[in-house]
Amino acid sequence: MATLVLGSGCTKGEKGTDVSPSDAHANHDQHDQHGQHGQHDHGHHGHGHNDELNEHGYKGHTFDDPRAWIERFESPERAAWQRPDEVVAGLALARDAKIADLGAGTGYFSVRFAAAAPQGRVFAVDIEPKMVEWLSQRAADEGHANLEGVLGEANDPKLPEAVDVAFMCNVFHHLAEPQAYFQSVATQLRPGARVVIVDFRKDAPEHAPGPPQSMRMSPEQITEHMQAAGFRLARKDLELLEYQYLLEFVVTD
Ligand SMILES: C[S@@+](CC[C@H](N)C(=O)[O-])C[C@H]1O[C@@H](n2cnc3c(N)ncnc32)[C@H](O)[C@@H]1O
């Protein structure tokens, strides 16, 4: 991973010294995609347990400090099971595709989409203003002119343009109202668009990365929400990733 220089003057690499494991959030996140060995402490700081919404309007941890998350989101350990390049290659994106990375975090997938669709546009959406700031700065620092940070709302990604692919990795289980969210997404898609959802399996082993089991959703649960929002399941891949599934939806005819 290339070193990332932020406007704040901090310099971060894969093992950036200013991203200490004792950072406020890093310490209590031994799960989600960020940790390897579950401590399952979503109740830390009194928020985030299962269906409980945190003060930012979504379930689970808050993601308001990019520096606390970068090391985990972008770690080589994650790459081993997240297989981001294989996930992106499997989408066979057109070079001019317009893509929304919904709940983009630090831009783990967004930068890969930007490289895969050099004549297209990538909207890296997050609900956390500091993540969006980070995403915009990262796009500038890494020279992705086709990548734009977008501040979304809890039930509306607020895309500047309709997209061909709306992608969401490890975010669905955080959504407060998935049906309302995807009803809104449905109005921001181009004809023939796909919605791709990657999330953690419910039956992954206890030591696996990801949220506590009670927060995980099965492909069937996700499909139910998506159907209610006006989508049908077009593809289900249970093989590509060790701990996650990949689901592809299209708007119901
Ligand atoms: C676990 S991180 C996943 C980041 C990224 N997709 C990845 O795979 O590295 C979840 C992200 O979703 C964001 N988020 C939560 N609810 C959201 C919503 N309703 N709309 C947009 N982003 C949201 C959080 O702020 C956080 O950055």
C-alpha cells in the first residue's frame, strides 16, 4: 500500500506510526473486518450493540476517526481474506463505468474501482464527514481524478449522478433501515445497473474477522430487505471469499 499523505500533515503507511493499536477505536475493534480475533465488544462506550443505533445513526462502532481505522482496513492480513483485487476483477467493470462505493470508509475498494474504470467515475460515499474528507484527500494524494468523496445520509447516498454499479462491502449490517436506504439507491441507478453487496457470513468460525455473530446477516435476510426495496437477486457467490458472501441484485422488472 502506498504511503498516504494527508492534508493534516500526517504521513501514514501500512504500519504508520501515528496509527497506534491503542488508538481510541482500534483497541475495541477486534472484529468487523478490522480485527482477526473476535472480542465482540460492540457495547464499548455504551453504544453499538446489535440493533442499537450509535449517536451517528447506524449500528455498531462509530467510524468518525479515519486514523483509528486505516491500519485495520488496509492491512495485509485483511487483504488475505478480503481479496479486494479478485472482488473487483470479478465485477468485470466497464472502463467508463460509474460506480458508487456505499460506506466507503477509508477507500479500500474505491481506489481500486477508480483504477479499474479510468474513464468512469467513482463516488465514495460515507455518512461520516471525516471519512469523506479523508476520501477526497486520498483521491488527490494518489492521483485518482475520477474519484470523489460524497457525504451521504443514513437513508440516502446523495449520489451526484446515477451509477451503473452500487457496491457495499461490510456496511449492510450497520444500516438502520436497509429497505429505506435501498429504495433511495434504486432511484439513483442507471438502466441495467447492479447492486453488489459483500458481507460477513453468519456461520463463520468464532475466530473469524467480522462483527459479533448476533449482528451478522444471512444472504436470505439481505435478500428479503432487498426484495422489499424493489430488487431481485441475480447472483450469489458463496465461494469467492473465506468469511463473506457476495450478492448481486438488479431492479425488479
Ligand atoms: C466497516 S466500514 C466499511 C468500509 C469499507 N466499505 C471497507 O470495506 O473497507 C463501514 C463504513 O460504513 C459507513 N456507514 C455506516 N452507515 C452508513 C450509511 N447509512 N451510509 C453511508 N455510510 C455508512 C461507516 O461510516 C464506515 O465508514
